Amino acid sequence: MQMRRQGEGRAAASRRARREGMSDTRRMTFLEALRRTSDVRLAAEEAGTSSQAAYGLRDRDAAFARAWQTAILGGYEDLELRLLAAARGTAKEEGFDPAIALALIRRQDARTKDGAGSAAVETVSPAEVQAELLRRIAALAPPAP
């Protein structure tokens, strides 16, 4: 994020932030909303900016681009936790489709292994979802003594 330059007043820092695209507060709001929603338009709206401004800043600012990627990966972690809760029967939300969630996680796993390749979203059966969830749960268990 941006650091205020020595001797720079709030007004000057604010003008510089606007010129560069987004204030630190708006950046943080955007990144938190992006992690939570995985939706650039909604995140930008919540931060009081436009999706075009967010994409432009990502293209110009390497640190913001890294933070953006971290937020997206955090969204996948959140999705995986929701999937785990669904597998354990502790999920409270409605409208959550474990098959879609698992397909998205598999796609992201393939991208990570390929270095950001674009794997197609696959259709999986409920039995495949259950088998994959059980495999992942078993991998979390501590090894037997």
C-alpha cells in the first residue's frame, strides 16, 4: 500500500491517491470484498469505485496485483472451508452447490499446478463429490501412531 511521503500533508496524499486510482482505504475495502464475493464489480461498488478503475490499478500497480491475487486465493480457501462444512453436515447456508464448488476448486488446483493455465470446469457426480471430500478430510487427519 501507499506510504505518505515525508512532509506530505493529508490533502496532497489524498490527491496523489486519487491520481493513482484508489485510496488505501478503498483498496483495502475492495480487496476484502473481492475475497468475500469473488466478484470484481461488487467489490468495486462496495469500495466506492468502478471495476474499470480496479482493473486499471491492477495493471499499473504490481503490489495491488499481488494483493488482488491473494484475495482471489483466499476466496478459494473460503470456498474449500464451506465445502468441508457441507461434507460434515454443519453448513447452515442454502443454495450452496457442492458439485460446483468442487469443480471450481479442482480447476484452481489445476491452474496452480500448471502455473495459471485454464482448465475447463468439469461436471462431477454427487458420488465423486463425496469421495473427494472424504479424501480431503482423511488428508487432514493426523497420522496414526
